[in-house]
Amino acid sequence: MTRSVRTAILLALTILATGCAIRHNTADDALYQDLGERTGIADMVEDLMYRIVEDERIAFQFKGIDVVQFHTNLTDQICEISGGPCTYTGRPMADVHDGMNVTETQFNALAEQLVLAMEENGISTSAQNRLLKRLVELHPRITHR
Ligand code: HEM
């Protein structure tokens, strides 16, 4: 193989790899971007927390929790599952909600408050639904435990 052929192959591979990387990132963090990155997510989680306190269907479950820890961990979790550059360092979902006996009604109430918090923060309906879809996957680890 001549040097120029080797150079051409190397160049082609580099372009291919760069193209893949760009496409990969764009596709992966699209939801994270649509949620307003970590700052946007942190704002909406803060609003969700105010809403939880006001919602008598679920407020009692959250009595006495460490609010700073909850805010940080839920923000990191949503950041990570939306494709953002965060790592969730909280406890596993099943362990956290173990013994709470979270009902379907309570789960739906929290989801409803999350939607309202997202509305409040100008998150598009499409992004809201994409996030809910990913959060619903956690449902079996949260309810009836
Ligand atoms: C999509 C639904 C939900 C998600 C994604 C979620 C996620 C989380 C996360 C990330 C934490 C923090 C864990 C940690 O600090 O280690 C947490 C804590 C907690 N969650 Fe949930 N949760 C959901 C639904 C619910 C529901 C419906 C309830 C009750 C009505 C609930 C009650 C709690 C409580 C009380 C804590 C604090 C536990 C503690 O600090 O000891 N969660 N949740």
C-alpha cells in the first residue's frame, strides 16, 4: 500500500469517526438540550418540589426529607437519563422507595406535578412526553414497594 493510499484511508476513517461522533452526541443529548441543560432541569425540579409540598396527595410522603440532597439527586438523574453529562450518585430507585408503598395515584400525582412544572418552565410538549416515557420505565421500581 502506497503512502498516499494509506493517508487517504486514514483521512476517510477520521472523517467517518468524526461524523459518527457528531451524529451520536446530537441524537443522544437532544432531550437534555430541550430540557434546558442542567440549569433548566434544576429549575424545573425546584418548581416540582414546591408543587409536591402543596399537593396533599403526596406531600406527606416527603416529610422530613433532605431537600438539598433530593434536589441534587433528582436533577442529576433527569440530566443523566435525558442524555446529559451527569452521573446519578443517589441510591437505587427500588431501595429509595422501599417501604413507602407508593400507590398508582401517588405516582400519577407526581407525574402530573412534573408536567405542570415543565409547563411553567416553557418545556415543549414533545420534550415533556419524551422525558415521561423514560421516567415511566422506573415505575416498577417506585410503586407498591
Ligand atoms: C417518576 C417518578 C419518580 C422518580 C424519578 C423519583 C426519583 C427519586 C430520586 C432520584 C430520589 C433521590 C434519591 C436519593 O437521594 O438517593 C427520590 C427520593 C424520594 N422519593 Fe422519589 N421518585 C419518583 C416518584 C416518587 C413518588 C410518586 C413518591 C411518593 C409519593 C416518591 C417519594 C420519594 C421520597 C419520600 C424520597 C426521599 C427519600 C429519602 O431521602 O429518604 N418518589 N426519588
